[in-house]
Amino acid sequence: MAKSSKKVSRAALIARINRRLAKDGEALRQCPENRRDYHILGDAYVIDLNRNVVISKHVDLRRYAKNLGALKPGEVLAE
């Protein structure tokens, strides 16, 4: 019998990531496709709130969340 995965919404995953990043003064932001900087920033990017600078561009939510421990084993991002 296959184990079923728990689905986590995009909004919930972003909230989890931001709670973890807040400890370091950072935040994940989303960039709308119609924004002129979209091709530079990608769908999601991370900023340093203290210095007001972008520190990561083109963030892959699944991979980033797994690396932070915000997406637990057995959980998947709901599409």
C-alpha cells in the first residue's frame, strides 16, 4: 500500500518559510509576472529586511522549503 502525501498549499508553505526566515531578518517575497523585474527576480525571491536587499533570486519553493525544514518528509506542495 502506497503512503499518501499530505498536501500543503502554496500560501501555507510561504508562511512557514517566512516564519523561519524572520529569525534571521529575512523574508520570502513573490513577484507577479506582470512586474517589470519578474525576469530578474523570478516567481519568488528572498530579501534581507535589515539592509533592504535581494539575497536570493528565482527561489524554487519546494527545494528551499525542504532545505529550511519547512516542508517535512511526507508533505508535498499542492499545485
